[in-house]
Amino acid sequence: MTALVDAARVAARVRGMGARLESAAAEAVRQSAEAALFAARSCAPVRTGRLRDSLSVRAEGTTAVVFASCDYAAAVELGTSRQPARPFLLPAAQAQRQALPALAAQLGRSAIEED
């Protein structure tokens, strides 16, 4: 039995698959960051809402950052000598750190099956 392989066609499919996988990975990171942002906003202590409203996400490619721009966010998250820590970012990040591999695998499979 002989099989003919069109190397150029196979190479093009592999390149396309790589691009789709990279796009799927970026989408998984973006979705995970958005979920972490939602969780952090839900967990952030609210007195005036300024801390919660200062939470934001920045995603570029396969990197994302969830952050608070409020000047006292670190004091709330980590605590001070007078105030105990009330973490809201770390628990959200830890939950998404565990969920991200499954989400990336799901989106990666979908990207490969598009072919």
C-alpha cells in the first residue's frame, strides 16, 4: 500500500492549526482573567465601592493581569499592622489558575476540530 502525501498541503494545515491553537490559548487566558476579575469584584470588601470599581483586567496574547488601581488595594489585600488582610485578588487568581488548563484544553480541542 502506498500513500501519497502532499507535503505543502500538510505543512499549511499544521501552520493553520498552530495559529488556531495560539488564538485558542489567548482566548482561554482572556476568559480566565475576566472570570478572575468577576470573582475579585464579588469578594472585594465594599465600604464605598471605590476598591471594587478600581478592579480591571488587561489581556494581551497569552498574558493577562487583573489589578486594582485604588491606592489602598494592597493594604486591604495584604493587611497592615492595624488591619487584618482581606484578600480578594489572590483567591480569585488561585481559582482561575486551577480552571485555566481545562478551559485551554477545551478551546484547543475546538480549534483543532475546526479543520
